[in-house]
Amino acid sequence: MRNLPSQVVAEILGTYLLVLFGCGAVHAAVLTNAQSGLWQVAIVWGVAIMIAAYVCGSISGAHINPAITVALALWGRFEWIRVPAYVTAQVTGAFLAAMTLFFMYSTQLTLKERELGVVRGQPDSIVTAMCYGEYFPSPGPLRKPSLPDELASQQMTVEEFLKQVPQPTAFFTELLGTAVLALVVFALTDARNPGRPPAGLAPVFVGLTVAALISIIAPLTQACFNPARDFGPRLFASLAGWGEAALPGPNGIGFFTVYIVAPTLGAMIGGGVYEKLLRSFQPETAARE
């Protein structure tokens, strides 16, 4: 078994790569209109998972997600004693990736805020803060240039916009999405499952699962499924000028319940469905190594 320090380094790097590519695609879409549709952002997230898994999977298992780490520990696939170090590493990697993207896109962030007529740190600055932390619903529809005075009264306020996805709906959506993700992870990494892909291809199918889930869920909650992916960049954004618009953000306690609690519970449930139900139907001996 790899020693813990090497696993921690691998998890930092793996989560860094995940957020660099994934949130990088969000930056490009929000700030430069580089992506023509949701699927383009979604598939980059999927590819990011594949890259991270192939880079560090043999060292740390490429959890790159505290919810998956906790679920694996809960169902006996990982040691609880290693969980705090893994989670800390994952949040650190995500934070460092957000810092990198801020440096790369600093000018574009300023220009976009000027174009939209928003002041960083004010509630409506979530239209750029969404490059880092996540919000429900996705602030994408708020990204409109400043309107003339005679039309300003017709523009939806942030408060009105947020009512479109109530917190219970957002909580359930993130819980369900992460449960599906964990179910797939547990199934694809089970040696007793003869239907799992050949060795080395599991990251491809996990990545495609995430891309498919993002395509469905992102318009509602931005599709987190990963507490480190949200909290690390959100924490950085709060320190980089967005302040309370990033942490806790206009969703209030929702940032914690929807993007930390819900994914963690969802992963525990999804892993449990496989371990305690579906796995019992698998043959005792794997069809192949």
C-alpha cells in the first residue's frame, strides 16, 4: 500500500487537475463565450476526471472528491484514518486550481463585470463568482449586459431569480446526482462485477457519467457532486474580492446543505445501494481479473 504522504500529494494534484480543467471550461464559457453549449462544458469535466484518474489513480485511487472518500470508508473500501488527510488534500488542490485560474483570467473577469455592470462583492456579482463556487439555480441567465433605464425595471432581480430552484429541490438534485455517480464508481471498481469495463477503462465511464449528469443537472444547481470542487474555489473567491457573494453566497446556508451535505449523503446512499443490494446479486468469482 502506498504511504499516506504520497497519496496526499496525488490527491492534491488530481483534484487540482480536475478543477483546473473543469472550472477552466466554466471560466472560458462565462467570460469569453468560448463554449457554444452546456455539453461542451460537461464533457470537459468528464475528460478532467479521466485525466486526473490516469495521472494519480495508481497512487491514491483518484478519489478527488470528499463525498466519494467518505462513501468508500463507510462501506469498507477505504480506511477511516486516512479520510481527513484525503479531504484536506482535495480541498487544497481545488483551492490552488482556483487561484491559478484567477491569475489566468483576471483581466477577463474585470472586463465581464464591467460589461454586465456589476461590482465584485455585491449580490449580483454571482454572475462571475459562478466561475468558482456554485449556486442554485445556475446564474447563467443573469449574465446579460446592463439594460437601458427604461428596461431596467423589467430585469429580474437576484432574489427573484433564486426562487426558481428552492433549497429542498436543490438538495434533492445534488443528492440524487451524487448517488448515481457513487453507484457507478462502486460498480465499475468491484472485482466481482463481470460487467465492469476492462482494466484501465473505468475512469472513462466515470467521466462520461459525470458529463451526462452535468447535462441534466447543471441548469438547476451547476452540478457539483463534489464538496471540494465547490468549497475550495468558493473559499478562494471569497478571499479574492467576492466576499459574502461567494461565501456563504446568496443561497445562505444552502451552500453547506446543498454542496457539502447533499453530495456526501448521496455518495453514501449510492455506494450503499451497490454494496448492500446489487453486489449481492453478483457472482462470487469475478469473470476476469
